[in-house]
Amino acid sequence: MPLEQEVREVFAQGGVLSHAADHFRERDGQTQMALAVARTIEQGGVLVVEAGTGVGKTFSYLVPALLSGERVLLSTATKTLQDQLFGRDLPRLVTALGLPVRTALLKGRASYLCLHRLDQARHDASLPERGSLRTLAKIEQWSKATRTGDLAELPGLDERSPLIPLVTSTRDNCLGAQCPQFKPCHVNLARREAMAADVVVINHHLFFADLAVRESGMAELLPSVRVVVFDEAHQLNETGVQFLGLQLGTGQALDFGRDLLAAGLQQARGLVDWQELVGGVERAARELRLAVGKQWPGAKLRWAGDAPEGIPAAAWQQSLEALHRAFEQAAQGLDTVSELSPDFVRLHDRAQQLSQRAQRFADACAEGSVRWVDVGTQLRLVESPLDIAEAVRTRVLKLDAQEPEAQGRAWIFTSATLGDDPRLRWFTEPCGLEGAEVLRVHSPFDYAAQAALYVPRAFPKPNDPAHSQQVALLAARGAATLGGRTLVLTTTLRALRTIGDAMKAQFERLEVGLRPDVLVQGELPKRVLMDRFREGAIAGSAGCVLVASASFWEGFDAPGDALQLVVIDKLPFPPPNDPLVEARSQRLEAQGRSAFGDYSLPEAAVSLKQGAGRLIRRESDRGVLVICDTRLVAMGYGKRLLAALPPMRRIEGEAQLEAEIAALNDARD
């Protein structure tokens, strides 16, 4: 039976999916996407699908991929989505379809416990704090029972714990076949299982990390795969440029120094002056940081010439040369003891690589790339390509290659938001996919009935100092009526803190039992914040409000009554003074195109769609979206942004907003 026919039968009412999925009903959009995926698998080629919220895109690509009998690689945007796909969606479908399919989960090595480094951590006298000792004891106990070594399985482990880098490996410090724990190594076990599986679930970071350094095992895996699916593909370009460029941080130098001192004193004390070598690296890193001087935390310094803006070129180059020399001297010292331990061999390789990077940054920036310096407690030197188009064409799709495995392979790229024009150019151009087949499948939700949009006309302008306070007041009134159930999305961390503090102060005026609990991003781990918000009211509170930025604009799912009001503070235009944004804009202007119309506006449209998409997640959801930016109704480009949003009914005036929110509250009672 042709694959398309098999797929059609599975998605039909009364078909296999009726028994496999909760509340399944036949959706034209879901079937349309699944058939397009099936055709691409049979014929080969590239398919780009924008599938609106509620289409059910996961099953739309999984069903034809599984039924095809081909070897499949699935890549998601985050490790959380990886776990969901591998632990929930895949097993359910494999069982329902009755297929003898082997599946495997593969993450980057930083996700797995390193048994060798765990043993080293036991003897590390410089563990950060007493809490780390308790965490280490918990990890040790868990290590005796885990089969996979995936740290995501360890309950209560804070992903921000300073202990994690001490019990996981990196490409730099992994000892490979020389490691005393090589045989039971969790990373190697995961790779072996991936090589033997029919369906392998990875993430975009792992894919591009391998593309950059050929280190994670994908070089052996990818040639044997005929179907590749990128879910949440809208993150591909930004993920890819992180790995395809070059980075060097003073934090990296200090980490290297710490590892060098620990290995030297434990395994070759007295043979080399380890304190002197490490001191040289630390001094050079400190001098490089001091060369930048006082800067606003989080600043990105443009770097177009010999030195970043505002920094004397001579002092900067001198500091880079000192860092280069310190790494060289460390490599020379390690060379004298390399036969004593595999640790010294890896440290020698790291020293040489860091030395080469320091030298690269002393030279001119590569053509077609942009450089800058991220300033914080430490410095991060970055050289980045402007997009991944060339890498995708030549190193991923290999469209011009004559390699047998590249011919006939099916590539599927999908997300709920890939642009705001019919050809989805926001996604296809920077990803080198201009020649792909493009399909747009609209959401099945009845947004006009389920949701309302309010844009206040009498409101402070986005750059007005009073803007964030007014956003907080508006959100607090809505949250007080709803008993929490409110998500406030901000475009900056400064607004995040201001709005969070203002809402807490506003709720302090309420009686104790009527105060919603205000959760602010950064105060707790992301996973804890999401779980806590979904739980809703706890003893002593009147529900939950979450004030968040950045990653919460997407990938955060709170269906049902848990979330009924989403407030967005400003239109999410890319920051114009960001060096990467600047360079991309300049390239468009040089091509005779509009940087605002062809870059800033589509970027804002996609981000706005992502943020708005947090509100309605199921066909039974109801809610209100508030965008506190008068430019949406006052500026000509506002029409384009409004057209990018789901077709919600419009609210006019604050009285109508209050009535809508009150109606939501009454409907729940």
C-alpha cells in the first residue's frame, strides 16, 4: 500500500489514532500536513511546514516517518521537548501502530553524568559550598541506580547548580578511550544505542555542535538516516550561529586553570610548577577583563577593528597576546608529563586549542562574520556568521554534493511560527531553504470565540519611564479578578524586574487570602516556575502570576484554566544596538533592501506570534491577550503585526476589558 494511503487511513475518524490519542478527532490540517510529509519521504526533498497551534504537528510527522520503515532522525529545540517526544509521544504511537521500532534518545555530553569526573569531585577540596556536598551525595546515590546517566532523571536537581559542570564532561576534558570509566560511560552507551536504533531523538544544539566539531557521533549516525525532521525549526538559525562561529571566554580560561591545577597536584606534584602555570593563565584572563574596564553588565561591545569599541587597541592586543602566551606555556609544561596520565593529554589539547583561539581573535575577523564582546563578571569573545544558509546548503543538505547518501533524503522543517508571509522567508532565507516546498496549515481553533485582544490606546509610550508601572497595574487588576492565572511577558530583563516588583507591591495592599503569588523568572529554576504556575493557588495565596522574559515567550504550555490572561509589555523588535542585528541590517541595506521591513518587522511578528500562542493551547481554552504598546494601533506597520496574530475578536476600552475578564472568572465558577 502506498505510504500516503496508509497515512490517510491512520488519520481517518475511527482509524488507529482514534484509539491512540486522547480526544482525537479528524482534522483536515493535520491530515494535510501528514500527507505532505509522506510525499516528501517517498520522493525525497525539502519540506517546510508552518503548522498553527492545535494542528497536532507532532503526530503529522511521526506517523508517516514511522510507517515509512526508514531510519529517522528527529531534532527538537530543547531537551525538555526531547524528553516529551521520546518518553510520551513516540511510545504511544509505536504501540498504537504495532511497529517493531527501536527508539533512542541522544543528548550532548553535558546532560550525562561522567563517572570519572564524579570520582574526581569526591576528592575535590574546593567544592563551592556546603549545599554542593549534599547535592553531590544525592548524585552519588542516584548514580548507583541509573541506567542512562541522564541528569534530567534526577528529581530536584537545579539545572543552575554549580556542581553540574564538575560531574559532567565536555569535549575538552573528556579522556575518551583512555578514561578508566570508558566501558560503563553513559555518553558512549547513549551513542551505541543511537547507532542501533530506527528512530533517534536529538536536539538542535547537539546537531549543530556536531556540525561544528564532528564530535558527538552524528558523523556516523547521519549518513545512515534517510528521514530528518526538525521540530520547532524556528530556532534553527539562532542555534546554528552559536556553534558555527568562534568563542573564547575568560571563564573558559579560569576553568582550564582549575582543572590544570587539580590534575597537576593530584598526579604530578613537584614535577612542574603548576601554581606558576595556572597563575599565568589567571593573570592573563584577569588583565583581559580589566582591559575592558567598567561596562554595563550584559553589554555587547562592537568589535570591527583591532579592538572592541572604546578600548585602546594596543592594550587589548597586548592582553590577547598575554593570554595566548599563557596557554602556550601551559601546553609546554603539560607536554613534559603527558605520558603519566590521559588527563594531561586532554589538558594539553585544551591548552593548544585555547591558544589557537586567542591567536584567531588577535587576527582580523573572518569575512561574512561579525565580532563582539559579551561583558559580565567574565568576558566572552564571539565571532559569528550572520546566518546558517551556507552551512545548511553545503554541509547539511549537501544539495550540490554527489555523495550517495545525500540523494533522496527527506528533510522536514516544521514549527507553529516560521514567518508572516506566504513564502515564510523569515525562516527559509537565513536557513538556506529558498527552494523548499512550503506549506502553511492554519490552527483549527476558533479564536474569535475563544480569545479577545486588547491594545490600550491611552497608555504611556514604550520608552516612557512610567510604562512598566502601568503594565504592572493593568496586569495586577486582571490577576486579582481571575485569582492569578496571568502570564506577563516582557521584552527586557529590566522591565521584568520592575513589573515583578510593582505587582508584588500592588498585591501587598490586598487581604492576605486574596493575594496572588507573583513568580518572577530568575528567582527559581525554570522548570520549578512552570510547574508551580500550572499548580495554581497554594495555601495562603489566591493563584499565581508569572512574570517572565526570553525563553518563556515560547515552549511554555499551561492549558486549561491555569492561564487565562497574557499581558505583553512591548512589541518584541530585535535590539538595534546588538552587533549581530546591526550586521544583518547593514547587509540588507547594502543589498538595497529595507532592514526594518525585511528583518526587524518579520522578527517582531514571529516573536509576537510566539508570545500570543501561550494563551490558547486547547479547543476548550478561553482567554484575553493584552499588548501594552500603542504602536500596534498608531503606526502603519501595526497592521502587518496584527495580521500575524491569531484572528481574535477585538476589545475596545478598559471597561470592556474588565467585563471580559470578569466573564472568564464567572464561567469558571
